[in-house]
Amino acid sequence: MKITTRAFTALLLISVAAFADAGGSHEAGGSHEAGHRNSHGTPGIRIVQPWVRAVPSSGGNTGAYMQIGNPGETPDRLLAARVPGVRAVELHTHEMDGEMARMRRIPEIVIPPGEIVELAPRGLHVMLMGVERALHEGDTVKMILLFEHAGEIEITAPVHPITGAPGQGHRRDHQHRSN
Ligand SMILES: [Cu+2]
């Protein structure tokens, strides 16, 4: 899903504020473009509002969602994620198979330059398969996201309860296809 330029700018400002400490060498009063400050000279990727859907019991599956902004001028790609305490992690999308919405594993999520890609329930998501323990509201989940150009980005995502109509979203018995 794409977001308007204005929304992107607003989110970027929030994100820059949130990541100011992690960014390292930002200079007070500097006029250089936000994001042009890592050692490769390429703009960084911005992760905004990450969250993980609550899962009531150990062994269950769930999803991680966020907005991924690319303030740079070249595409980047989310290639993989590691989540301590989770048996397996995959990148997924939803697609229609006839009348049925099914999740499908995908090899990467492309983040086009100047855009924000939204990972959201019933859309793109990071699939967490087999949590070691239940995740409840108030818990947090540490994740390491691997991007082709931005490299590894570690985030801490809060856990929020399941929302939406019963039967929507992730259930342990829903159908998965590996390809
Ligand atoms: Cu999934």
C-alpha cells in the first residue's frame, strides 16, 4: 500500500525523531537531508509504528506489522527477519485464490524510493511461526530486519490484541502454502 507524499513526510519526521539517538552522527542545525548519514552514503530505511499481534498460547503463529519508509533515491528490499523466541520467520502476502484469501510466502518486500510500504493485517506481513511463549498486550518483541542495502535494523515492537471480525487475520489452522 502506498501513502501520499504528505503522509510520508509526516511519518518520516516522526521516524527521524524516534531514531535520532540511534542514528549516530547527526549534527545540530545541520541542513543535510535526514537519512544521508550512514557510512555507505545511502539513505537509511525508516521503520514506523511496528507492532505484533497478540497470540494467546505458546506454539501459535502471529504477524508483525509496520510501515517501512525509504527516504532515499534507490529501492531497497526487506529480505528476511530474525525474531528471538520464534521458531521460524517468513515474509508473507495475502492474495485471493478464487473466493479464498490465502497467505503466501514471498522472497522479499521491495521498498521503492520516496515511498512507505505498509505491512498490515490482511496484507503484507512478517509471519512469526511458533512463538515460544504467549504474547500479550504490554509485551514487546525484539526483531532484527535484514535489508539489502540498509543492512540489519533492530526494532522493538509492542504487542497489541487481535482486532477485527472473528475469523479474520491469523489463526493457527489457516492454510499456508510454501509457494
Ligand atoms: Cu502469514
